[in-house]
Amino acid sequence: MDAHSRKVVQENRDYTMFSWSVQGAAAPLHMKRGQGVYFWDGEDNRWLDFSSQLINLNIGHQHPKMLEAIKKQVDELCFAGPSFATESRGLLGKKLSEVTGLAKTFFTLGGAEANENAMKMAKLVTGRSKIITRYRSYHGATMGAMTASGDPRRLPVEPGIPGIVRVFDPYCYRCPFGQKVETCHRECVSHIEEVIQMEGPTSIAAILVEGITGSNGLLVPPDDYYPKLRALCDKYGILLITDEVMSGFGRTGKWLATQHYGIRPDMVTCAKGLTSGYMPLGAVIVSDAVARYFESNMLWGGLTYSGHPVSCAAAVANLRIYEEENIFANVETQGRYLASRLAAMKRKYSCVGDVRSIGLFSVLELVKDKTTREPLAPFNGSSPEMTKLAAYLKSKHVYAFSRFNMLWVCPPLIITEAELSAGLDIVEEALALVSESLGAESAAVAEAAR
Ligand SMILES: Cc1ncc(COP(=O)(O)O)c(C=O)c1O
């Protein structure tokens, strides 16, 4: 690392705080530049970004049309307060309405704020107080969004906000109801009805679920899950809010993950892929009925940076890029290739228990033993094998997200088959290493038992 990079890292370490880290253990890389699916560190190593940063850099690093659109807006108007009308805000609202089939958008700065505002709106519109969410979910790190998350990151800051009731997930590989595909009666939906009954149907304002659960295991629901959930919400006058912060804007090959299932939520929250991370922006997109409520009732919410003109201009350009460059078609093509490679890994490596993917949104769930499905690391924990896997990828300059017993492969949506294949080859090398060490371990256990 050169002297400049050392200084950058040192100042970051000395004067800034890093997310989800014991500060003394934070070891940030200096990111010097990026291009497409790659970025370069302080030692000029080229990294393959197999995580699209935080699963948000959908169009890859430094897309020229984005840079141009942001610069144009900066030259024209950098800021307008949230009560002003601006060209980029109007254009974006109209486009979001067109691609989601919903009516109006309230802009925030990120995903957590979008979920905070969606929950607040649901309470205002229905006059009810409770929100149902799922255990394996992440909705953001602000206090309300953190409570809405079932993710164990909520535990150290509990108790959070009142009124959150959690239910179980459509996690078919480890069904919380002990079912198998052949015996399943969609208890993952029917138990929600029981919870609604127990909590008092007229007290539930909304059910808030991730479009496709992302950082808690990439849980792709069965095809009839969403239609059943939609029907349940309609039966009890509950609003359905889908958090598409991670799963929206092309990650699964469509604007919204729920578009794969033919249902329309009452509200959609989004962020990340809305601007591909080039500018901070989140949004709550609401149905006609919700929008109409606020035509004659106060929207008790506001943010200094709501509708920031530069963020909106970046989003307008980003959505245009998705269309002009046929990016969702690439997600479908590369997604098929990715799924086939993952399926082959599941057949080949003893440590791959399950693989789940939709578009370029995928996870490998790793186990010690395929029959018992014992996880390679415990829930909310790590293990030497997972550490070894992550270290191998890092040593090969593949940037990928791993957590508990899972490894995510979520590259930028512009990736080519050759780039994807090169990264997956390295993932395979890491899996071979882990499978080998598990094999050696089980041979040692068998030897000791003899
Ligand atoms: C599904 C989901 N919702 C909300 C958030 C929070 O978004 P932000 O970090 O922009 O507040 C995230 C972030 O990872 C997410 O994955």
C-alpha cells in the first residue's frame, strides 16, 4: 500500500465509525476507483465485485450516462427544499408510477427511512396500530425499521418501537412448520391468519415483508405465497407493504420481485437499485387508495432532503439505463447461467446444502452434512470453515457477502457470462477447500470412534 492509501485508511480509522463493526477490529480497504464489475484497492489490486457493493450497485461502477446526468443536474440546480416542485422529482414520480402500477411516491434518503415512513403512513391510513413483519427479515437500522426487522441485529438495541408482531417465513429448506414440499399446506401463510386472530384483526395496519428476503437467506417463496398473502390482507383490510429495497429494480429481472407473482402491494419501499447507489435515495410508492387518503388528510412526515433534485436526476437516468441497455434481459440470461452453475455446485460439493436464486440474486447455503443439514456455522454466528471460505475469496480478490452459513452471489446486473464464470470458478475453488477440510474432519472423527 502506498503512503497515500495508508493515510486514507488511517484517517478513516481514526476519525470515522464503521457500520456493524467493533471499531478496533475494522480493517477497511481503500477503494481507489471502479469500472463496471470491478474496483481497485490501495495496492492496485483489481477486485471482482460479486456483491454489487451492498447489493445496490446494479449498473456497475462509473457508468458514463449516470456520471453525465448527475453532472448536468449539479450544474443546473443542486438543491431545492422538499416543498418545491422540480423537474427531476416529477419525472421520477411519473416513471415510478408507470413501472410499478402504483400511484404516487414519497421520497426519502434510503431504505430504512422508506420503511419508517411506510409504517407511519399505514397507521395513519388505517387508524390501526400494529405491523406484522417476519423473523428472517431486514428493514433497516433506524429504531423503527430495526424493530420491524427480525434480523438478530435488532437484539442488542431492544426493546424497539411498540406494535411490531413477527411471524415465520417461507423457508422451504428449513420449514419452520416441519413440512416437506409434498406435505406443505402453506402453513407459512395460514399461521399468519392465526396470528392476526390472536392479535385482533382490527388492530393490524399492515404486513411488511421483503419482496424476496435478502440478507436473511434469500428465501424465494413458493409461487402461491404472495397471492395467498394478498388475499389474507384483503380479507382483513390490512395493507400489504413490500420492501423491495434489495429485491427491486432489476435484481430479480423485473422492476419489483412481486411482479413475478402477479400481485400488487398497497405500498412498495425501495432504495438501493433506484439510483444504483450513485446518489442516496429511497422511496415509498403508494397505491391510488393510499394516495387518495392523503389528498384530504395531512401526511405527518417530512425530511429536509425529500425529493433531492440530484438524487432524483440520478434515479431518472438509472431507470433509463435499465431500459435502454436491456439490462433486465441480461439478468434473465445471466441468471439462468448462474442458476445452472449453482445447481452443479450443489451436486458436486458436500458442503452445499441448498442453493436459491432468482435473477442475479442468489445464495449458497452451506452445511456440514447434507443429510442432517447441520449448518456450516450457527444462526447469528460464524465458524472456522466459513472464515476460511471468506478468506479464500478475499485472497483471490473476489468481493462477496457471507454471513452465518451462507454465501451470496449478487453481481452488478451488467455482468457478462465470462466475468460471472471467472468469479464462480473461484467460488468453486473455495467450496472444494471447505468440502475437503470437512471430509478430513469426518474421517478423523470416524478414526477416533474406531
Ligand atoms: C430489504 C432491505 N430493506 C431495507 C434496508 C435498509 O436500507 P438502507 O441501508 O438504505 O437504510 C436494506 C439494506 O440492506 C435492505 O436490504
